[in-house]
Amino acid sequence: MSDVAEALQQILPAEHVLAGDDITEDYTRDETLSYEAGTPAVVVRPGTAEDVAAICRLASERGTPIVARGSGTGLSGAAIPPPDAILISFERMNAIVEIDTENHVAVVQPGVTLAQLDEALAPLGLVYPVHPGETSGSLGGNAATNAGGMRAVKYGVTRNQIIGLQCVLADGRIIRTGGKLAKSSTGYDLTQLIIGSEGTLALVTEAILKLHPRLPHRATVLAPFRTLEEITRAVPRIVASGVGPMILEYIDAFTMAAITAHVGLDLGIPDAIKETATAYLVVVMESARPERLDEDVTAVGELVTGLDAMDVYILPPQAGQQLIEAREKAFWTAKAANAADLVDIVVPRAAIAEFFTHVVAIAAEHETFLAGCGHAGDGNVHLSVFQPDPDKRYRVMRALFEAGMSVGGAISGEHGIGRSKKKYFLELEDPTKIELMRGIKKVFDPRGILNPGTLFD
């Protein structure tokens, strides 16, 4: 591949074309637990969409694979490169191009992180509401996986907040989709097709994001329950109550103990409740007016009390923020505890209890410890799988995915398929749908150079 590296140095300055020992370990992986790292042939760090286009033209002519990388925080292996690939790192393309306060949109390059954007928006009283939990994650990576997070119950996921893209196709052509538009019925929606395609259809070089008012007042309600069934009965009632929760999470007792211990957080819950609670419901509300927030907190407290909550705690603001931050670190807690894999199955929220009936049976049958938390408001269940044996783990994972699909769910709610879940996706998904997806891939990328091995073999 030395000739490819030399050709790439005709496109980019030599310091932004890395090969051999110059490729650091960080470029070889993302945060996936179950997929081995891979060292690409070359790493390039473009600075403009035109640079990306020139790289794609070169790769297309030579049939060289391309893998795009943002911050490397993904959990599906989609940014792990094969050994013959050009890895395009978007770390230099990290400019906030525009914040348009009249149209309430931001235009960003793919290397912009969630933390970077939030810092720029806070003084303007605006917010980009998609919050997957890892603020070092890039907007380009979020677009590639259709990232979600805890706030999806109120604001939706990435595809609900991106209204336009600039993309580079596999052959180097640059296109724009959507725009600063509230709506459009002009042909196929290419923006939505590319979002969530995990770098297999096009490379995002710019995104237009919807912005929202940053509501200043926030409160956190914590309610322990004896059973998960009681929580799942409460969730639809809270959603239907009109309080419009920003976050509606469940955390099982094991995970709650682990994440609070991990960050040294004491919520003041009596031992008697800790010993008998199976899971906790966390409801975070926000409002422009403190009196309205107080009304909503009272309404939620009365509602969950009437739905068999063991108790109701209105957390002090700092404790509420610490709990959410601890929940966002649940992945790192599971990783530190030697979890072998993670799943982010999504089911209809009313089917969570039925799904967990299957989870309990699967754990017992395969002698595997399963623990987790999830976005109860949108049915996204996160489970840590503690099973070191790869053959047994495969059977556990497949059984979990089958159970989720049997109650109307899907394999992934927000992490994506990538390389790590591809086997299950190809085995369990409708073959007709997979055939259609392969056809779309072929139209966008006839030579199959964009992220080969992700989604499809």
C-alpha cells in the first residue's frame, strides 16, 4: 500500500497521511467490547470536503476500502478498519460553520463533538437535544449510527434533528441533501437514508442540525419499584400525563448500586428499600418556568405513588445531575466489571415487561448474568452480558435478539449493527429487506469500497 500512501500525499500534507508505526492504537478500534481491533493501511486526516472527495476518487479508482472515523466512541465496531483500508479520520474537520439563530439551526463539520457544540450554544440559550451520553462523541459519528440517548423520549433521535447534509459519494462526487427547511416533499429523502447507514453509503462532511430553546429549570424524580412490571405499567401513564419528561429511564438494582458506587454517589435511599427494590424509575423534567416545573414534579410524584412505587424522592439539583452523569457512565462501569458484550435492543415500550420475562429465562437457561438499564420512555433496553465463553455468548445474544424481535422489537435501537452485530442481523432480519438494503448499497457504492464488512459481508 506504499504507492497509495504516496498518492495520498499528493492530496494532503505529508503530516496528515499516516502509515506504519505512525498509526497509533487509537485509530485501530472503537469502544466495542466484542470485536478485535484492526490496523488500517493508511490513516488520512482531511481538512475539507474537497480533500475527502479527492481521497474517495483515488480509492474508487484503485478499489481500496475506506472507513470513516469520528471520535471512536461507537459501540458496534463500525469504525474498526480492515488491514487494507484507508481510514479517514475527521478530527481536523471540527468547525462549527454557522449558528443561525433566526432559523434555529447549526451547520457543523463531522468532527465537531457534542461537548464542543453545547459549549457554543449555551450562551445563546439554545441546545442541540440529542445526548447519547458520551459528549466526546462526534456529530458525524452520531449521524452515521443515528445516535439516540436518554432524551429521545422527548426530542427523538439523530434523524429527527438533522435536516440537511453535505456528503461525499464513493466516487468522489459531492452532494447536498435537505437544507434549512421545516419540510420538503421533493423526491426521495436522501438525508434520512444516509443517516444511520454507518458510513456504507456516503461520507458526511457537513450536517445541518435543528436547535431548540435551552430550558433553564430542571428536576429529577427517583422512584424505586418492587418489580419491573410495575415500572413498565407506569411508563405509558407518565407519557400520557402531559408532563413531557425529558428523560424517562429504568435502572435495575444491580446497575444502580454499581454506577452510584463507581462515582461515589449516595442518594440517601434507606437500606430496607435498597434490599427489596428490583429497579428504579428516573424521571427528569425541564421547563421554562419554575412554577410549571413544580406542578409537573407534584403530578409525577402523585402518579407513581398511585402506581405502586415504594417511595418517591425529589433529588436535589446536584444529586439529580450526578445520577444522570452516573447513568451515562454505565458503559464504563460495565466494562470495568468485565462485561463481555452489550446489547441495545429496542421494543415497544409497553412490551418491556414481556421482553424481560424472556431475558430472565435466557439468563437462567444459559447460566449467564445479565444486568442493565435503559430508556424506558422509548423501549430501548441496554443489557450487559457477562459471559466470557464466546460460543455460549453467541447463543445468549442470539436468544436475546430473537426475544426482542418476537415482541415487535429490533436488534439495535441506537448503537447500530456495525461489525459486531452483523452476524445476528444477517441471520435474523427479513431476507427481502436485506436484499433491498444491498441493492441500495450497490447504487451508492457500486465497487463496495465504503466500510466493507459493516452491515454486510
